[in-house]
Amino acid sequence: MLNPWEALVRVVWEPGKTFEELSRYEATPVWQPIIAMMAGSILVVSLLLDEILAMTRRELIAMEMPVEMIEMSLTGVHYGVYVGVVFSVLPILLIPLILLFVGQFVGAEASYRQLLTVVGYAFAVPTFLGGLLQVLFVKFAGGDLVDTSFSAAVFLSEDVSPFLFNLATALNPFNIWMLVLVIVGYSVFNRIDVARSSRLIVGLWLVSMFVSAWIAGLV
């Protein structure tokens, strides 16, 4: 039986085979990828904390906020970024619910736990590597936090609408990588062909991307 921790690495170059072996578990592993993703996110946030605080300080100074309030705000940001890591698990728990609901209409057979396994393993490594690459660009290449998202947003002008900016932000290689892994895992666990899985997953992703960009543009 494939070791759940080993699967975190093997899913990078053997996604189909890895998900196939994970599907043989009576109770598929779910905590390992979630723990790995949270640990990786905490590491990335810790390495970028100085830059996050410095960027926040510049923004608050530009708003002409009093020094006392700036320091209080920075303290809140200091702890808030770690709270954000905890809440970043929520999409991992919610996405399988959506896939489970939609799957009822297409004859899918995977359980919530199995779909949670798919999403967890699909998200863990790309999320960490994306964050690690951002750290390398910021720390060693002098990159700015805002400009190192590796998304299509870097090609947009400053006066672009919030909707288009948020839409472009979702278009980055790591999100696409996660999307491909979810497609493969969903195909394996539901015993359907990759083409059918692709149509369903990509369709849901496009809908969620447009809705998220629209909501973010309203804020």
C-alpha cells in the first residue's frame, strides 16, 4: 500500500498511478496533505513576513495614519497572516462538497472523503512550490510581493477593472497544475474517462473563477 506521505511527492510525476493506489484505501488519507499544505504555508508566510509587514507599513503611511495606529495594525497583520493560513483550509473542505453535489447528476460514485483526498493531494505540492518560488523571487531577485503572483495579472495595466484583475489573478501555472491534478484524481476515483472529468472540472472552475472575480470586484 502506498505510503500517504510518499504520495505527496509521487503525485507530482505519477498522478494517475498515485491516485489509483490511494483509491485502494478503505479510508483514503486526508489529513496528510492538509497538514503538509498548512506546514508549507506557515513556512512561506514566515519567510515573507518582513516583506508583508513592510508593504503594509508603506500603505498605512501613505494613508497618513497615526504612528500608534500603524503599530497596532502591524501587530494585527503579524498574527493575522497565520490565522489566514488556518482559514486557507476551508476551500479544501468546501470544494469536495461541490464536487460531490454536482457528481450526483453525472453518476459519480466517489464519496466526500475520497474527493477530499483528491483535492488535498492536488493542492498540497503546487501551493507550496508556488509559495516557495515567490519567496525566492522576493528574497533573492528583489521582486515585489504584488508582482510575484506569477499570474496573468502582471500583464494588465494599473487602471484595469477590479473584475478583470481578479480574473487574471486566477490564471497562473500553479492553479492550472492543481486543476489538472483534480481532473486526474476525479477521473480515477469515479471510474470515468479523463475527457468527461475534464469537462466537468474545467466547467466548475470557470464558473467559480468568474463568480469569485465578480464578488472580489464588488469589495
